[in-house]
Amino acid sequence: MGKNRMSLAHKREKPIKGIIWKKDLKKMNFLSINFKDYHVKDVSDLEYFKNVETIILTYMGDNEEDIGMYDEEHVLDNLNKVRDFNKLRRIQLYHLNADKSVKNECPRAIVFID
């Protein structure tokens, strides 16, 4: 993995490296989002990460005991927007309401569901 990484695992008080433009998102090759802090209901903005190789979507607390399921049922409905990304190799989903159909939506990538 290169230097173009973005992790939204923790809330940030300031912008990441200044203002982020949509064209800058195309340069990212690693993306991690923790829904514990970012209560997203739609992941359709993933379409801007055209060159991403790894996507990690998770719902985890600060310690191992703080584990639950993100109960937003339709959060992954638009995951198919990354289907045709040429560089996408891996999708990891932790503690989300996901089933095996995600693997069909992203046939080029290795999909790990926990």
C-alpha cells in the first residue's frame, strides 16, 4: 500500500490534510470507515474512490468488549458502485448487516464478512 491512505476510524476535529476534493479521492488506494463514529446510511460516495485497492467497513468500539452490529439495514445497498473498479482487490466488512450477496456484487474482489 502506498502513501495515499485514508482512515475514518476515529472522529477528526480538523480536515484530513486540508480540504479534500473529489479528484483527490481518486488517488486513495486504501479506505477504512468505522460506522461507530460516522453514522452513515448510504455508501454511494464510494464511487469517488476509483483507484482504491482495499475497502474496510466496520462497526467497532474502542475495546474488544464494545462490539455490536450496525443496525442500519440498507447501508450496503450501494456497494455495487465499486463493482467495476479495476484495482479493487479486497473488501472487509466487520459487524455490519451483510450477507453473502455482497460477494456477488463485487466479483473481482476478495470479500471477507465477519
